Amino acid sequence: MYSDSILAGRLADAAGNAIRPFYRSDFGHEAKGDMSPVTEADRAAEAAMRAILDAECPSDGILGEEFGVKPGTSGRTWVLDPIDGTVSFMAGRPIFGTLIALLQDGFPVLGVLDQCISGERWIGAVGEATTLNGKPMMTRRCRALADATLASSGPQYFDNHSAEHFMVLAAKTAHKRMVWGGDCYNYGLLAAGQIDLVVEAGLKAYDIAALIPIIEGAGGMVCDWQGEPLYFDGRDDKKLHNVIALGDAARLEDVVKLLICNH
Amino acid sequence: MYSDSILAGRLADAAGNAIRPFYRSDFGHEAKGDMSPVTEADRAAEAAMRAILDAECPSDGILGEEFGVKPGTSGRTWVLDPIDGTVSFMAGRPIFGTLIALLQDGFPVLGVLDQCISGERWIGAVGEATTLNGKPMMTRRCRALADATLASSGPQYFDNHSAEHFMVLAAKTAHKRMVWGGDCYNYGLLAAGQIDLVVEAGLKAYDIAALIPIIEGAGGMVCDWQGEPLYFDGRDDKKLHNVIALGDAARLEDVVKLLICNH
């Protein structure tokens, strides 16, 4: 696992080097269509990571946001999201990130969240303490849902059905402290004991897999809206996941009860 | 105006020095009640700025978020928000900011937006080009509302009435690129040509006054939801403002029409 962590760190370095030249490169220019700087940066970063994996781990599978699935034979799959938080990137906010996960037989055993602008890197691995820039991080306790700081990337990511359940939950948390936006950064802050709860709907494997070892290695938990563990088919880049991330697992029952209240 | 800019920069330095020790100082601790690190940081930063103004500009008024109104006799009022984006600060996000405005007879003639974690500082003054870390910045053109990237701090800041109008507008913008959260940072990004439109409700003078010279000096405009200029009574720290900030003033009519459609 140690050498996999080193490799994942090198992937993150390569992605960051590919991304940084495009960040805010269109300052002052008119908004463009599809082939925007974010698309160029996304592709360049994923290509850079794939080049390393193809050369050094040719039997591992790859599931990436930009270039899809490359089946492997080793039982291991690298799951890559070069830019998680593309709207943040496009808006010039420094809180987007690169996500790198290693799945072993469908379960994420290693995760990296890299913020290439702020220079923050979270690393999590099964059986090890999660670190932020090398320093161990822990989630915080949360004795009551009413004290919980909740984060979510935006109301537009819920469909009508999931939005309704989300709003029921949000009203029971410390909703004046609720933070919107943020994408992967929210999960890093949860692992660092800064917020208590992230609830999102419709995430793909590459949006969430890397964050599971990071949060679990910091003492928290990640599951679906029924409280069940997430499982990833390394060949399915389309499946959608509704996700709960909790700093304090003692609040799981409260959260699940509110999210499924009208089922 | 040049010497006022220098002074405002020194105020921002003092605020940043007061704030940084509290940022993420509660990593891993349980969420607390009212006298949180953000409150301590807010007060320390405003006190540091007031100490400089009291010593060097004793006849200027001060309107601050934390310590209220000090009337002046010079016709000039400094408007201070030590931490704009307190929920971001509390969540450990680096995108909160310090806002410093100078009002002359109710109109903001100088504004500073300082991000003390990322080290970004916007300065705007009437008749001068807005700068970000010394480099001139311009808003971008936006030829159609459907291409506009919209930002707003969070749905919870609207009442039911303003939320309804906001949603009508949001649906006509490039809503897939819409960014939530961000507070003052959104206005800085608009001045830098990275997003096109910020629409918010219920802002106080210290939330918005500093951002007006910054946006206007970058080629954009700031007004209320009727399209009228904002005016501040330097002795009123309670008045609420509904705000439109636009990178390209040519879109003003489209925006106002949608926001007032059902009046």
C-alpha cells in the first residue's frame, strides 16, 4: 500500500502540473462553448495520469471521467477524476480538486484528494490514518444533528424527489452554518474535523471513490442514503450513487431516518 | 485617493494578521456555540482596523459589522467587514474575505477585498483601474443571458418572495455552470472576468459597499434589483440591500426584467 500511495502522489503531481496552466487562463475573456479551458485541463490531466499507469501498472484497470474504462486483469482499478468541481474551476475558485482512487475488487482501498492551487493534499488508505499534507487528521464528534454543519455542492444536483428529502434533513441540522458549493473539498474538510455532514445525490464512482478511504481513515464513514456501503463496479462509469458522509457515525441513524422518511 | 489606498491596504494587513491564527484552529474539535473562533477572529480583526483609524483619521466615521457605528465629522465613513463569509471561515474554506470601503457622502469611492489565506487582494477606487495583487483586472463581455455564469451565496439567504424571482432568473442563465457559496469572493471573480453575474438579497452595507468600486473599476456595474444605484447611510448598519452585480452592463435590462417580473 505504501508504494501505491507514492504512485498515487505522483499521479496527483502530474495532474496538477497539467491543470495549473489552464486555471484562470481565460480571465477577462468571454465565456466559451464546449472546448473550454476546463475541458482542455481535464483531458490533459487525465492523459498524464493514464500515461504513468499504462507504463507502470499495465494490468490494472482504469476508470476515468474523460476517457472512460480500460479493463484490467489484476483485480485493481484506478478511478480518476482530473477536475472534480468543474464549475468551481470555470469560475476561478481554487477549491476544485483531483481525485484518485484505487479499487481492489470493487472496494476503494486508497484515495487521494489533491488541491493543486492551494497545495493541499489528503491521502487515505485502508488501515492507515488519513493525512493532510503529511499531518494526521481526524473527524470531529457531533453529539446532536442540530449541531451538525452540513455541506452540499448545490441544489441543482438533486432531482425533485431527492431534493425533498434533502431539505427535510437540512432543516434539522445547523442550517445557518450550512455551506453550499465545494464538491470534493467538502469531504476533505469533513475528514479534517471542520464540518460534520455531506449529503449529495447522483455522484459517479470517480466523484466519490477516492474520498471513502480518506474519510474512513479519519474516523468518519461514507454510505448510501440507506446507510449501506458503496460498492463500485470498476467497469461501470455511469452508475449513480446517493451519498452520505459523516464525521461521527453515531449520527447515521438520524440522517438515514430523515432521508428515507417518505419512502 | 492614493494615500487612502495605502491606508486601506494597511487595514487589510492588520485584519489578516488578526484572523489567520484562528483559521482552522478548531480542526477536529466539536462544533461550539456562539463564542466560536470566527467570533474571536471577527472581533480581533475589526478592533485592529479601528485602532489604526482612530489614531490616524479621528474625524472619519466608522461602520463595522462587529462594533457598530462611530459617527464622524469629515463626511467620510469607513465600512468594515472583518470576515465576510463566516460560514466559509467556520467550515475551513479559504474563500472568506475582509471587506473595507471608504464612503464619501454615502457613495463608496474606495474598496478593498482581501483574502488573507490565499493572499489575493483586490483594490478598486473611483477613476482608477481595479487591480488584483497589483495587476489590472477587467470584467468580461456577456452577449446573452443564456451564456451568463451566475453566482450566489446560498438559497437560504433569500426569503420566499425573493427566492421565487431569483429562480426565474437563474433558469435563464447558464444554470449548469451556476456556482453557490462564495460570498465576497464571487464579486472578486466577477471583477476578474471569471463569472458574469452575482445576485443576492438582504445584504448589509458592509457586505457590499467595498465591492462596488472594485467592480466598477473593472468595467462592471452594481445596482439594486430595480437597476438603481446603491446608496449607503453611513450611520445605518441595519438597512438591507438586494444586489445585482454585472460584468457586462448590457445585460442589465434582461436581469431586472426577470427579477421584477411579478411585481
